[in-house]
Amino acid sequence: MSLVVDQTLPYTHQQLQFDDPNRWSRLFPLMRPSVRAIDISNGQTVVIDTSLVKSKDVLIAAIGSLGAFSSKILSESHLATFTSESTGKTITSAEDISKVLKENGFTTENGLVVVRSTSKKLDLEFRAESKVLEVAVIEELELDHILSLLSATQPKVKASLEETKAVLEHFIKSATKTNSTFHEKKAGNGPSVVHTVGTAEFNSAKKAIDKDLAHLLSLKPSHAEDVVYSVHFSDINGLSRLENNILAHEISEYFAKKNLPLHLTQSSISNPHPLARGWSISLTTIPLTYLSPQQKPTSPLSNTSSQPSTTNNSVSASKSQPGLQFSAPLLHKIITAGCENLIRTEPLITEYDTIVGDGDCGYTLRDGAKQVLAFISLPTTNLSHLPPTLSSLVELLEISMGGTSGALYCIFLSSLSNHLSVSPDLSTALSGALTDLLRYTRARRGDRTCLDCLIPFVETLGKGAAEALEEARKGVEGTKRMEAMVGRSSYLDESATRGVPDPGAYGLLMLLEGMVSAL
């Protein structure tokens, strides 16, 4: 899968006031009505969730690092209380947390777990007399992992401090992690990624994630049959929702191929040191008695069929999974006409994107079209057996076609490759691929994106190519009057985009117009 990287941050940490210790005590009550801010005796402010006052489960508290922020703090409904403090300067003790909970009516008879972010080392301290279990973790990644893990454990674990202690002991014993951030300097022909195990050229999300996971599993060579691999990944400093879905997909695929039981969770972390974007992965093993594995990925993007992925084996693939058959000369003509029309209209697409975007949409689509033309001209490319050929094309585009457009095209074509093998006609296959694509992006028709062209075309194709193309034109024309809801244009005032079509939608229309003209 393609991964889009933007090294700019929309806001600084100073603008977001992450270093203000009272930031969340002011905001949390607005986000969640059940939350209250409490000032304690040492001058620190903590927030408590009053909806958990009568909870019979072990209470969970988190103490984060001042200046860093994790989405888990907002999303975890089982978190009884939260505060933040400067790293290395203990301000709020576990006893302080226990006291404020009791004073506000919380039932603490089943115990309290306090998870504290530090810069030192993993550690666990259990005070049986007060029923308090304190866990020190290294920064927000492992704090997020523990919060996610405790939320996902079996009900018997949540209700028992002893069982919770056993889970956390397994975490402390086996936890490993890796960090990967994008570097502004190139390595080879592409951007570089600084992995824990060294810097490497970024070719695709799959290769980057495989490198990280191979490193983590190398630290845990024994694969016990009675454990679940609890894996938590965090995007650092704001990867998009689409990119996070791609990372989750690649991690799930990696464990599925190795037949290892997985429970995967995710969060987003804002970290001022450094400001580079990237991701971190934390891995630990937990016995099956405490944590259930998730189902193996069933996404059509998963390459779990017996179909080979290379075009050299397309004949055997056809015998085992026939799918739709195509005329190679006609398909070559159609694809060529579409790509050439897209390349010709690149200056206009670029002009539109200069007005409403960051100016690179035309170049991205043009470069992708050139790669497709070069690919279909290779002597090894067999267009009559399209599914495996599309899979090989996606592997090429993952490397050469960047931007959000590149990610969307790769996801759509990957899914189309699978649907072509089982669908009765092209229209059905395209509909299936569109459905899958919509699972990986929050954009919908009317959001002023390429989907305003793609959706009406796919939905109408069953009536004929000419009718579908006309509906796609109407969709693109409609983007001139739309307010952008996602993408770069969403940051602009509506008056700045009025009268200008969405560049991605217009580029796709040019591709489709060229293809239909060749029929």
C-alpha cells in the first residue's frame, strides 16, 4: 500500500498549548459531560470520569507526560482519571489518585491501577495493603498500549486486581517496541525512513512495516501456542486516517501470513521530540486466558487466495481461478488512450490544484499514468489475465505514485484485482472495489474529492459506458459548487474553491474519457 507523507505540521505545540498542565482539565469537560476537573492538595489538577463512580471493575488511572498527548486519553471510556506531569518530576502519587477517587465517591474495593509515563524503564510496584498497582512505562506509546490492553482483556481480568497484575507482569516481561520516522533527506530515489534498526529507503508501507515487525519478532524467537500477540501502533504527529488504516492492514497481513494470533490496537500521539511524522509499534505476548485474538483479516485487499501475484504465472492462475477474460489488444488500447489523455491534460489539472490544493495533483497523476504505460508495454505483461497483472501494477505504483491520490488508486486497484477473479462482469467487480475503498477513507460523494467522479461512474456503468461517463462529468461539474470536507481544499474558504472543479475528480474524469473513447 502507498503511504502519504507530509512533513509540515498544521499547528505547533505552542499553538495547541500541549505544555499547559491545565489544558485538558479545561477541555475534557467540554468533550465528555461526565468528566470533572478536580484540584488536589499538591496543586495539581486531575480529571475524573464520574460515569465510572459505581464501576465494580479495577479502576484505571493514567499520568501522561506534559507536552505530549495521545488520542487514547480521549477515547478510553474505562479510564477513571487522568493528569499530566513533567517527565522526571513526580507531582502526583498513586496515593493522591486513590484519595481523590475515594473522596468523589468511586468504589475502590477492587483496586486501582495507575499507569505512569516516564523516561526511565518499565517497572511495576504492587502495594497489597492499599490495593494499588503502579506501572511505570516509557513514554506515551507503552502507556497507550497498556490502556488499550486493559480495555480489551477478558471480563474476569477487569474485575480482579490479581488478574490485572498478572497481565501487566506479562507485559513488563515481554514488551518490545520500535520507532520509525520519515527523514527529509532522500535515500536512493525516494524518502528515507529512520527505523530503530537503521535508515532505509521508503518503497512501500508493506516493506517498512515488515522491517519493523521482523525486528520485533527477532527479539522474541519462541512462538508459544498459548499466547496472543498484543500489538499496538501509534502514528506520530498526524498521519491521516487513510494512512493509519493502511498501517493496520499491513500489520494484520503480516501476522496472518505467519499464522500468529493477533490483537491489534491503535492511537495517535503528538510528540514534540522530534516533530517528524512516522509511527511506533509496541509488541508483547499475553496468555490466551487473558486476551482473545482478533479474527484474521478478511478484507479483499488481503492476498490470501491461491492466485499468484506475478504475471509470469498468469496461465496457471487462470486455470485455478478463471475470473473475467479480456482481449489483451483492446485492453491495451483502452488503457493507453486513458493514460495519454490524462498526461495531455496535466497542465490544467495542475492549474486547478494550484488554486485549491498544494499544486502536485497533476504531477502525481501524470507520473502514475506514465508508469502504467511503461508497465503495459513490457513483454511480460499479460493483459488477458488481468487480476494478477493488476496486482503487479499496484506493486509498481506503490513505489512510484505518491500523494493521497496514489494511495487511493492503489487500494482501489488492489481490491479490483481480487473482485475480477470472482465477479460475473466488470460492473460488479468495480462496485465491489468501490465498496472496499470506502472502508479505507472517510470521504464520500459530495465531499469534493475524486469520489465525486468515481462513484457515479461505477454506479451507472451497468447501463453502458457512455451513460456512466456522462454521470461522472455531472459529478465533477458539481464539485465546482461544493464545499470541501476532506483533503487540502477543506482548509480553504469556500469562496476560494467555487467555480474550480476538484483536481483529483477532474483528473480521473480525463482518464475515464480517454478510456471510453477507445471503445
